[in-house]
Amino acid sequence: MSASPLDYPAPYLLIDGEKLPAAGRETREVVNPASGQAIADLPLASQADLDRALEAARRSAQTWRATSASERGGMLKQAARLLLQRSADIARVATIEEGKSIHETRIEVSVAASTLEWFAEEGRRAYGRVLQPAAPGNRALVVKEPVGVVAAFAPWNFPIVNPARKLGAALAAGCPCILKPAEEAPASALAIAQALMDAGVPPGVMGIVFGHPARVSEHLLASEIVRKISFTGSIPVGQRLMELAAKGMKRTTMELGGHAPVVIFNDADLERTLDVTVASKFRNAGQVCVAPTRFIVQNDIHDRFVKGFVERTRAISVGDGLDERNRMGPLAHARRPEAIAQLVEDAKEKGAVLREGGERLDRPGLFWKPTVLTDVPLSARLMNEEPFGPIATVTRFGTLEESIQEANRLPFGLAAYVFTQSLRTATVIGDSIEAGMIGINTTTISVPESPFGGVKHSGHGSEMGIEGLEACLTTKFINQV
């Protein structure tokens, strides 16, 4: 590993309350995407490490289940307070390892704290119900119980919030959780775990492991100890995990890819729409599963929209996320620049017009210019594959029916956005678009109390909200005569 001037904490495995360092284990480098420099050696879990984590979760399951919802919630609330107290350090570490701007990671710490606080409260509301008895003296009950040990897999694009979502839901419901965060951004997840430990979460209830993704997932999912899987990531990996889960009849929550349409009607407030959508498109360098990407703009305002979008895109300051002046950092993964370059070139070869960007920045690191293409034919890969990067496409439409047809054309159904001042149009298209989350005149579609999930190939089930808690609970009917 190269020497680094950055103050970055040494990552570790967390198993049964013990922090296991890299020494004596297989490792991989953690890289700062703003410089391309290795900043740490990450320990990878062996089969023995995974078995130990499973056994610790099994052993702690009954004790954690028996811990009152109020007591569990108190720990989650204290962890939320600790996150806010440590916000500056956690945000800095997340920016170093993932790349997004410090402005975004500060917000992410706050959202993670709100998420833990939400689940702390909602865990006390895992209500059952009493049914009307069939006869005097009978008692019919519906009760909610923890599903058991949860295996959770989190991606790198939101290295603070994703672990908080998965740990918060499981722990609030009374389930131990073994979490495999992304190897690209380990320290952020470990900061969440540290706050939970400092708040009193017992050893064994929470395990944090890193490793070769296929090996870790296959080993955990093969164990009868694991009863529920929560995965956020790509569609092919999600499909593979569902196959593995089916063998053990394990419950699954799958939050997979998207390719969000943004339908903009002639009557939209154009200036506000531009301000909102440009900021949302290039948040985290477009590495957001719900990022607005396919801009479908009605004919009368198309040219003005393109002009305003390009002007705002050109004004975005790109650079090291630790620099307060920058609003967009690098891509987080070394594979992303080449993948995005191929999508852009394919679109241009098929007739798309490049209006802005379309190439890497000439500097060290994984920086890509914010990119806008228009007149992109539907045959282009970019119109059919999630770019997961700072690329926006703009196409035209004429009628409401045409916009709905294009919005629903793909097998994805995670997020969609609509901008219009017509109540009727908003109602019709809101009912017609096939997506798990729809923003009308806003790109804010996720808060702790709302369900987060998609339909079609974008997955099933929801994280967050009461739905996220319910995913970690089973329903039992008791009829007592």
C-alpha cells in the first residue's frame, strides 16, 4: 500500500464485538478516488470468520429478541446522537473513500441519524391485534415477531446511509444483523457500527464483514442461521442472491437498479425545474439508483430546457470532494470511467448530439465531466442501460400518452419524476407510471418514514418506513380455545 497524507482510520472486521485487523488476513486496497492513491489495507473475512459471525448472531438472537423494544430503541437513539456529534469526522472519511462532495456527506450523516431515530421509535409500534373470538372464552391473537438473523449487503454509493438503513431496521425489529458493506468504502459503515456499539448494542447482535462478494454472500446464504436477506445493488447480483435465498426459503428485500424517467410538460415552472433537476442529476456524480436520467421534455419547451440545462451543467465545479468549492467529486470506482465512455461513444455513433462534457477530466483521479446528450435514439445503449454516472439524456415528446409510453418502456421501475402545474396531468401520470417512487414537481422521494423500493426488475419489498420494519418481522396467529 502507498503512503497517504490523509488521516484515514484503519478498517477492520467486527465479529462478536471484537475488531479484527488486517494482519494475518487476505487484504485488498482501499483507494481514494480523487487521487487514485491507496489509503488503507482492508481485511477480508475468511470462512472461519464468517462462521464465527454466524454463530455469534445465532447465540445473541434470543437475548436480543427478548430485549424490550423501548430498550432497543434507546440504543438506536443514542447512536443517532453520537453520529451527529461525530458528523464532521464521519463526513470527511466518507468523502475520502467514496469521493462525493463534503456538502453531500454532511447531509448523509444527518439522514443516517434520522434513520436510526425513526426505527428506534417505530420498533415500539410493531403492533399485533386481537380478533373477535369465535366463542366465549376463546382468544384469537395476531402477533409480530422478529424474523431472525438478517444478512445485509450494502453498496458504496451511499456509504453512511445504506448501512444505517439496514442495521436500523433489523436491530429495531429485534433481529441480529450481519452486514457486508462495500469494500470500496468500509470506514463509513464502521463508523455507524461504532456508534451503535458505543450506544450499548451487545456483541454478536451486529457483525460487519468484508470480503469477496460472491464468497461472502454464498456462505452466509447457505447457513440456516440466516433467515432474511436485504440487498441493495445491481439486478444481476440481486437475481443471483434470490436464487441462493430460494434454496433456504429465506425472505428477501431487493432494491436493485433503475433508469429514472423525468417527464417535463410545457406548463412546468421551467426555471425551478431546471434548478431542481440539474442538482439532483449530478448529485454524487450521478451514482444514485434513483438519479433522474432520461429527461423526456414536451416539444414547446424542449429547446429552452436544453439551453438552461447545459448552462447549469457547465457551471458545476468538479474536483476533490474535500474542497468546499466543489459540488461534484470523482466517480467512486475504477471501472466507471471506461463504462461511461463506452455509453457516450455508442450514443454518438447512433446519432446523439453531445451538448456538454463527454470525457474524463485531465487530472489524477476518476473525474468525469458532467455530460448532456440530446436526440439520443432509443437504440442507444444509454437509453436502455442504467449509466450510474453523470450523464443526462434529453428527448422530446408530444402527447401525454407518448410520455407515459416512454417512461414505462424499460423493465426498470424504481423511481420516476414529473414536472407539471396541471393537477389533472399530475394525477393521470402519477397513476400511470410504473415505479415504486414518484416525485411530482420534486426530486425528493426518500425520507425515513417513507418506503424505499421498486417494481419490475428494480426489485421488491421496501426499506425505510413501516414497510422496512415489517420486512424484518413475521406474523403469527394464535387461536386459544
